[in-house]
Amino acid sequence: MTFAPLDRQSVSDQVFGRLRDAVLGGRYAAGDALPSERELATSFGVNRHAIREALRRLQQLGLVRVSQGGATRVQDWRATAGLDLAMALTQAGDVLPVPTLARDMMEMRVSIGADAARLCAQRGSGQARAAVIEAVEAYAAAVPDLAAMGAADLAVWRRIIEGCGNIAYLLAYNSLTAGDLAVGHVPPHLRAAELLDVAAHRRLATLIDSGDAAGAEAAARSLLTPPVPAALSGGGEAPPAPSERAERR
């Protein structure tokens, strides 16, 4: 198998992208050996340093296993990769092997958000709970600007996850709100029901502030769940007018 030569700009990035797409697109199956560094360097028309850097990044994502002095073998990413791969997958274009990735990530968001709300109500400090209330009011003040409300809504969930005291959830949140797959980058009309429901956000904040863990979990799950079917279908009906959904300050 040969690859077209590359231009000289961002060489290792281009090699990484081509090899990543070849692995994810099925040109190499799990257990297959990639061509040697020498063969890849010749095929791409680059030096071996760029190849090594690209292979190192592939290994960090769990796509290959690089053996010292041996072959570089493709791994089954479903068994070896982590959340970082989900971020990289969004850049893989038409070779994406997971058409439901956007839905899957938003379902993960529901699970993390609901449990974080429970934990924030259960063990969040008074200062953390007050920060949630403040963030919700800042979000409410952004009505009816969906873009501004979307950004403010992310701040609300950051305060909730910070208040829950779970660093693993916080790191996952950072991944879920970064890059092309970021929840904040989902077209606003797919999240209109959630974003325009100011009353539900205020109710969630009140439950957290009162220490009602079960109530906060249920409220968070109810608030976050509606976008999942819309994200799966890639569309949805036009959002209702803000005056029909939003509770103004």
C-alpha cells in the first residue's frame, strides 16, 4: 500500500491524519502490521522523524502498538482507546466508523450531568451551591439569544460538576465541551427545548441548593435527555418562540 507524498507544512500532522484514517477506515484490521518506518517515509516523501511522531500519537490514542525493533501493529480501538479518540474521530471525515457518535456522546453527557447534580446536592459546599445559583441567573439573563444561552448553559454545568467534587467527571466534561464534538457546538435548534427552559434550570439549581440529591438527579436527567433523539436524527423541528418557553427574569 502506498500513500501520496505530502507538502512540507505540518508534515507529522498530515502523516498522523492519513494513518489514523487508514486504521479507522478499515484499510488495516486489528492485528495487521503497518509498513515499516522506512517504507512509510518513502511512501509519504518525508523523513523518519515525522513518521515516528505520527506513530507516537497513534499509540497514545490506542490505535497501534509500537514495538521497539519490531512491527507496529494495529489494535482494536474499541478495546484499547479512551475518550481522546472520540475527539479525534470527529476530524476523520467520511471514514468515521461510528455514525451514532454524536448521540453517544450526548447520552454520556446525560449520565454524567445527572450524577454530578446528585453529588453536588449531596456534598457540594455552600459556596459551590451558590455558584450554581449565580450561573443559572446569568444564563437566564441571556434570554432569548440562543447562542449566548448556550455558552451560559455550559457555565452552569461546569459549576455543577465542579461542585460535585468528582475530578473524573470534570475531565470528561472538558472533553465533552472541547473540539468539533463539543456540546456547545451542537446547532442551537437541536437543544432549543433544553436551552429555553429557564424554569427547569432554576428548579434544578434550587434542588441542588436545598440538598435534595434524588430530586436534583431526576431534574438534571429530565433537562438533559430531550436533545438525544434530535442529535441522532440530525435535525428536528424549528424551536418554539422564546416567549412560549422562556421564563424571563
